Amino acid sequence: MIESQAMVAEGSVIITNCQTAGRGQRGNSWLSEPEKNLTFSLVIKPSFLLAKDQFYLNKVFSLGLFDYLTGALPGKVRVKWPNDLMVDGKKICGMLIENHLQGQTIQHSIVGIGLNVNQQRFSISTATSMIAQLRQALVLQDVLEGVLESLEKRYLQLRSAGREHLDEAYCESLYWIGEKHLFKTGAELAEGVITGVDEAGKLKINIDGTTEYFDLKQIQFLE
């Protein structure tokens, strides 16, 4: 937990060498091997962003990681909605964004990121890492600097009113975009095609010719 987040300077990075109680989407947790991966939190203060537009932060930081990993790895990088990073169908990075609102705007946000870098053994078969892709270990500080540079570029794009470009890039980067796949919606199974996201960040899926909209807890990707 970051104490008194509102008093911390924007752009501050809090790094931990060992993540044992990381929180992810749907209340999931992850365990990271000590000193093998990047686990850090970034403090931002996007007071220029209305609360109703907060999904742009998911787009910005997903795309920043997408940019970095695309340039660093040989595999096919994709953003699994809303903000997991996948390489060749396996998860390499997770993110959790906590927004603190003040009226109609965002006072500050904590962006928690966990990127698998030098870890080689995982408890699940659907995880991967940079070392698994490159077959060589990396210096964590070098990776961190590259990631932060990419994140900053996308964040500045948002600040300079580049929303249309962010919308297009995020949609193009989506995992399973334009492909027919099986999903679980509540207790039902449905075959559909992801077509993008709406203004609130809901996932748009064409099911039997009808576009349906889903929040995070309403839809599950079936691998």
C-alpha cells in the first residue's frame, strides 16, 4: 500500500524485489520469484481526465507495455482486454489501476504492474517471460527504464489530446480481435467475435449478429 498517495510526486515509481501478495483483475493474485521480475507501482495525477473517461488509462498503459514488448521480443504481442499483455498466447504481464476520484475528475491513480522478466518456472502453463522468449537473462534496471520510457510516451499522447490514435491503436492490439472464439457469459457459453470496446471500456462482442457489451466480471475468455 502506498501511503498518502496524493502527496507523492507524479511519476514516482515504487519498486519491490519480491511480490508475494499481488492483486489482479477479478481478485486474482500472483506470486513472483524474488529478484527475477519487475513488480512496481507508478503514481500519476491525471486531473485533466474526467472520471467517465478513466478507461483511457487502461489504454495508455496497456499500449505503453505493448510498444515496449513488441520492440523487445520476437513473439506476437497482444493486449488481452482490459490490460493483460500476452505473447504468443501466454500471459507475460498483468496490471491493476486504482483511480481515486475528486468530483468529476481523477485526483490520482496508482498503476501496479507485474512483468515477467527472468522467471523460468511457473505454476501454470499459460504464463511466459522475457527470458523464455529471448533465451537470455536481462538486466531488470534496463528493462524498467525501457518500460517507463514507453509508458511516458503514451501518457503524453493522452495529455496532448491524442485520443483518436489511442482508440485505434488499442483496438488493433486486442487479443482475439476479429476472430471467432468461445466465451463464458455468466453460466452460458457463447461463440463470438471481439470487435472493440465502447467509450466506457466495455468489451464489444458480436454474438449471432448482435453486438453485446460486457464488463470484466461478465465475460470469461475460454482458451
